[in-house]
Amino acid sequence: MHKSKAGIAFVILGAVLIGSALLLFAYNRAEDETAGRQADAALEELQSKIGEAGETENGMTLAEVEGYEYIGYLEIPAIDRTLPVLADWDELRLSFGPCRQFGSTKTDDLVIAAHNFKNHFGLLSELEPGDAVRFTDMDGEETDYEVVKTAILQPTDVEAVQNSGHDLVLYTCTYGGKTRVTLFCDRTEEQAE
């Protein structure tokens, strides 16, 4: 009889854990979809504001959408992503889309972070050296980059990201959040001239 009660308890515990995992999966999926819809809506409005005069920060023109400032948008053809980039970052802004953490296209030290949502930077690890990335700022200036190297970094490797010597750095958390998928990009030869 004692073994029977223990077996029932383990079955119930297993069912609770499976149910919890399914709920967590559903929550994460819903959060990803919401983030994707928010980014798409912001992108559409942002693109309509290209070329409008606005306030500048670090030499980059800002545009306001839904109360948040943006510096432009990022296109990554290899993973079929076009995403608006917020001017500043914090946890709330990261839930809307990629955020500038440091730098500018004007000083060739732009660092952009995003969540690993499938609809944001979740597919970043699929990119390889040679893949194209384009950033369009709010003045309509397009800057073309190519991925020159990829790395998995620790969250404490801020110096390696901020002072990388590369023109553009993109990064996101790996699944589980313990490390960061990081792409180092430089202007294409045509852009560097």
C-alpha cells in the first residue's frame, strides 16, 4: 500500500511539472508573438517618418513612436528580419524590440541588443561571416555591413562588446540566458570607402 501512495504522488508530481512546462512554453510563445506584433507596428510607423527632422542624439536623428524614441531600423535578410531599433535600452524597451546599447553609425561603434524571441534576435545564431546586415537611420541613410565573426560571450564581457573595434555589434541571450550570441559586423567595402 505504501508503494502505491508513493507511485501516485510521483505521477501527480510529474503531471504538475509537465503542466507547468506547457504553461511556461505557452506564455513564452505568446510573449514572442506580442513582441513581434509590436515591432511590426512600430516599424510601419517608423518607416513613414524617415526623413522628417527631429531631435538628435550621438549624431543620430530620433523619431518618436508610441512614446518611445527610435534611431532607425535593421534589416537582416539571412533570417528574414526587419526590426525597428529603439534609441535607448532597458528591460521594458527590450520587450518591444532591439535597442541601442552604445554608440552610433556616425562613430562606427553601434551596439544593438535584443531578446532572443524568434521575432527579434532569436535566429541570430544562424548568421555566419559574410551575411549582410543593413541599418537605415531616420535621415534615410543606409549603412551596409557584413558579419565578420561570431562569438559566444559571458554577460560580463561588456568591454569586448562596447570596445570591439567593429562598426556594428548585435547580440542576444542564448536560450537559458547564461551566455550571449554576439555578431561583430563591419561596413562593407563599398560603404567603407
